[in-house]
Amino acid sequence: MPAEDEIRFLVCKRPKLDLDDVRAVVTEHYGIEGEYRSLHGERDQNFSISVAGEDRFVFKISNSIETPEAIDFQLSALDHIASHNSELPVPRPVPNKRGSKFFGATFDNGEQHFVRMLQFIKGIPMSELESPSTAATRRDRGTLLANVDLALRGFFHPAAEQDHPWNLAAGSRLLPFTHHIGDVAGRHLVEAVLSNAKSCVEPALLKLRRQVIHQDGHSGNILVDREDPTRIAGLIDFGDMLYGTLAAEVAIASINALPSPQASLDAICDVTAGFDGTLALTEDEIDLVFDLMCIRHAMIATVVSTRIVCGRSEPKLSAAVTHHIERLADLNNLGRAQTIAALRKACRFPARCPNSPAEAESDAAEAALVATRHEVLGRYTKHFYAKPLHFERASGVYLFDMDGRRYLDFYNNVVQVGHCNPHVVKAISRQAAALNTNTRYLYNSVIEYGARLTAKLAPHLNRCIFVNSGSEANDVAWQMARFATGNSGGMLMEDAYHGITDPIRLFSPGHPDVQLPGFLQGLAVPDSYRDQRPNIATRYAADADRAIGELNSAGHPLAAFIVDSAFCSSGVPDVPAGYLRGIEERVRKAGGLMICDEVQSGFGRMGQWWGHELHGVRADIVTMGKPAGNGHPLGVVVASSELLDSFVKHTGFFSTFGGNPVACAAGNSVLDVIERDNLIENARKVGDYLREQLRELATTQRLIGDVRGHGMLVGLELVTDRESRTPATEETKRILELMREHQVLVGKEGRFNNVLKLRPPLILQRSHVDQFVAALDASLSALDRSPKKP
């Protein structure tokens, strides 16, 4: 077992110099006369000096084993803080007559000690308050420590990694001394904490940010105003300062002895939120605050017990051991998971995701969440899958469930450049921290985004209107078409989906059997898989003649034809070449406009910037939504200057949130990533590879009837009989559940709900394709082996 003196200050004796000897040194070296009052110190002898009835100075006599480097570290840090934030209420060094901020002094009894003088900070320690501090005061406590640590950024000193027993990153060093704790149950509790520190916490701390921190912001070192105890007055005692993690700063400052576990938890959250509001913490730091609080209590119990055994038998020391073991037990009863969840909520971090299935959310917790969802959002809000998936985390092509597993996302076209793309996240965060207002003011990002976006479209599409979603964009486009043409009729694909606003929800029948209002007509979908007769493009384009004629007969001449360039709601059919050009010819002849909805087909999804260009048509209005901001609310309407300027002039159109700086920051960053990472080329290559692998799989899996699509958009039609092309509707529904079991997410679409609609992020790689195909192969095989329903 290591000896007590192997850790500096584990056992230490404060100097106990005679007051007259101290007064003589102060008078000689500082020329200060006044009234002296002894102050508490763990290892130094301290005095306050009152001049003319007012406390002015603190004189510190260092422990005999204190090094000059450690003292210089403390004083240099105080000077650094003053130079970076002079308003912070921390002590300032007071030089002696020779200008020295500390020096070695020989006292009359022959003892030699380093001494120094500091300015006195007025106030009383929070620990002396008779009643618990307010929530606002606790938040201010965290804020003060955060500001001190901000001022210490960039500061370092050779003694910053000094050796003393209060370093939370080395708490396990105290394990050999826990036998000094007399309370057997308490000793076992402390040993468990310090053992966990050694095996889990200390390795994790090595991955966190580190800098010089105060590391002793407990309630004895935080001062409040004597007249107004709700006001923080100062921070003292920089003797335990070292190079450590910000999480340790928060943990020590959060330790409170409050009357109930909930009150303690609230206090911890208050201090942490105050700190985080000024100096943002990371999730990894937040997740270790509970562990570090436990370690702090365990360390104090061990150090104090050791000091008692080694000769310091003050009654308050024994009481301190009991106190900290009780606080450690309180934390254990409160629970790590509950504390972390509360801290995350206080700092507005997402809920913590399990790292493995062993940490999965319980069935009871999930059931409670579903029940609450029904209470808050309504009983008929939909969710995917028979057993809902609960996601709190995503990255790249994966979503992470509370079951401790990751799921490959082949469904979500919203996150065009990947979930939580770092460049997009930073752009949104930085802009939100700078400005968020509306387009009636001037700012750069909306102009930059509009210019970049229109440069990627045909030359005549040179003006933008910004809204918040694809639904709104389509709504505005429909208003614009009616205004420009003076007509009131609309034409769409018979099973289209274009949004949820009124009347755009009427443009979203989703199925050919839905009755449309008199001002709308739907066109039959040219499905070349199910209709293999010749001249399919010409024959289906002729359906527009019927639709336009019926609109005219109903008194609604054509204003516009709106089309999703990817035909996603139709099951991503392989639309024959020339079909949309045939429709366009008829639309223009009827005096209507072409509205190309690029919400699902745009931004490189189909292997080129815009889906309508793949069909060779000229759009009059282009609408965009979900992928534009990678999930951040952003919708865009693009048209010619003549069309858009006339519409805005006569209608006074304005969207408060449309085109706000944060949305435009998201939009610009999405363009950055697509261009920088060559994602459209990636969509072509990896998309082609995906279709190749699926066609290869079709040679062994009989349910695969057709594989089609462009770029990173694939329609996989499942049939029970390839000759008759009988839709495998029930099998497709079961495949979604089986794929979920294999941790892959897909969607279904089409008239018969038998088409797997695959829209993975454009960052998808061939290895992800291999993972998807393997899961699909296993799912199809499992389905083939399962008993058939009668």
C-alpha cells in the first residue's frame, strides 16, 4: 500500500504561526497596519486584514511543502483572469514593497514559508446561508464559474498538472486509503465509486476537453452579498486549480446538501444550466457530471478519514466523513440515469441513447411514452411499424433507437446529405447565434442562397420566393399559376402527393379512386412495368386531352399541371421517355403552366440536380422543400422574373419565416456539401450499384418483380407471380417489419402498396448497399419460409 506522503497534501498540517510573528512580516514587507482575523484554510494559514474598519486584504502563509511553482501558477492565473475579464469578482494579487507577488519569509520561530497578499473579496460563503439558495442564484453560480473558465482559456503553466488529492481525474489513487473509513457500509460504497472511476470514468475523462479550471467552486468558496444573499459576490480559493475537465468544474459546483433528492436534482440542474448557458458543455461532459459528483464525495470521505487517522481528530472532520457518505448514498438513490436525463433536459440536449441493447429502454418506459404521445398529439397520430421505433440520435445514414441498436435509413429523403451532417449543423448553430429575422431586412445569406440556387436551374428560372415547406411552396406555386393565367383548373397525376395545405391537400389524392373536386383532373400513370404495349408515352400523354377538355367543360380552364418529377407516390415507375414532353405540349397549348415539384426529386436525388430536367421538360415554376435544408424547415418557389415579380407586386406576398437567416444558412450548407463531396456523382454511381445488386438478388428471390429508378431513388416492386404481376401487397407490409428486425428502414408506396420506395441519403456508400441487400435477402427468405395465410 502506498504511504500517505506519496500523494501531496493527502496528509498536511497547516502552519500555526503566532499572530505577532505574522503581523511583523506584513508590516515589514507590505507596510500594512490593521486588525487581523483568522480565516479557514485547508492547508494554508490565512488572515483577513481590516484597515479603518473595512476588510481589505487576505494574507496567506503557504504550507511548508508548497512549491514556488504552484504559488506562481495561482497568481499568474489570477493575473490572466484580470487581463481577460477585469469585472470578474476574484482576488487580485497585492505586490510587496519590492514589487514581488510572493516571496519566502522567515518567521521569528525559525519557520520558513512562502507568503502572499491578495485583495479581500466582500461577501459571505453560500455554505453559511441559513436557507437554501434560489434557483436563480444557483444558475448565477454556474455562470460565474463558466466565465472564470472562459477567462482561463488559453492559459497554461508548468505547475498546472500539479499533484494534490483533489484531482477528480485521479480519484482512484485513493483506493488504498479507503480502509481508514470506519463505517463499513460507507467504505464499500466509496470503494465501489473509486473502482468505477478507475475502470470507466478516468479513461472517459481522457477524451474530454481539458484546460486550467478553478476546480473548487463548492459553496464554501462561492460568496454572496451579505445584504442580498441572492446575488453572487465572488469566487475565492484558487489553491486546487489545475489542468482538468470542465465536467469536473460543474460536478464540484453542483454538490449541494438540500432537504430532498428532488431538490438536490433541481439544484444540480440549475448550476449546470447556468454554466452551460455561458460555456457550452458537450454531451460527453454532461454524461460524466453524475460520476464526478460521486467521485468527489468519495474522495472527500477518504481524504478526511485518512487525515483523522494520521493525527487530526477535529470533531468536524468526523462529521464531514458522515456527511459525504450520506450525500453519496443520496446520489445513488437518485440514480445515474435519472440525473443524466435531468441534466440533458436542463441544457436542452437530446435524451441519452443507449450504447448497447443491454442498456435498452424498458418496455414499460416505451409504453408510457406511447400513451403520453396519444394524450398530447391525439390518439390517431400515426407511427411506423407495429411496435414504434423510438429514436433520439442519428448520424450519417444511421438512426439510433432506444433499444441500443442502429438502423440503416433507406427511407428518409429529408436528410439529403445525411443525418446531422456536421457542416449543416454548424451552419445552423452559428447563424442562430448571430441573427434570425425576416426578409424585409437586408442580410447576406438569403441573397447568397437565392443566387446559388437559381444558378443551378435553367436561365429563365431566376427569381425565388422562400417559405417553410414543400406544401407551402406548392400552395404559392398554385396561387402564382392562377394569377398569371387567370384560369382556375389544375391537372395532376391520379395518385399524386404534393402537401397538406388547403387546397394543396386536394392535389394529393394518393390513390386513383379518390374523387377530385371539379377544378382538378387526374392523369393515369404511365407504368411501363404493368403496361408493356407499344407507344405507351404517346397513349398516356393523350390522357391530358381528356382532362383539359373536362376542365373546360366544368368552367375551369387549365392554370397549371403539377408533377412530382420522381413520381414517388406512383411507386417510382419507369416513366417512358417523351411522356412528360407530350404533357407539356398540351399544357402550353391550353394556356397552362408547368409546376415541377422537386421536393423528392431535386438536389441530386435522381443523379442530376433536378428531376424535371431528366424528362426534358421546361418548368415554369419549380418548388422545393424537405431536402433543401436537410430537414430544417425551408421551402422554395423558383420562377422567371416576369412571373414572380408580377405576382409579388400585385399580391404583396410575404412569409415571415420564409428565407430567414437560419433557414438560408441550412440551405447554403446543403449546397456546400453536395458540391464539395461530389454527392450527385455519388448518387449516380452508388445508385447504379444498388440497382445492379437488387437485380442480381432477383435471380434468387422470386418476390422481386421489377427494379427501377434513377440516381439514389429506387422503386422495388414485389409480386407473387412474375408472369401475372400480381401485387404482393400483404408480403410487402410484412417485409417492412422483417427489415426492421434486420435494422434497416424502408417505406412502401404505389397503387397496390407493393413497392419498396428507397431514398437513402446521398452520402450512401457501396458497403451500405451491401448491408441493405443482405438484410433484404434474409427478410425475403424468412418470408418465403413463413406459413402462408389461408
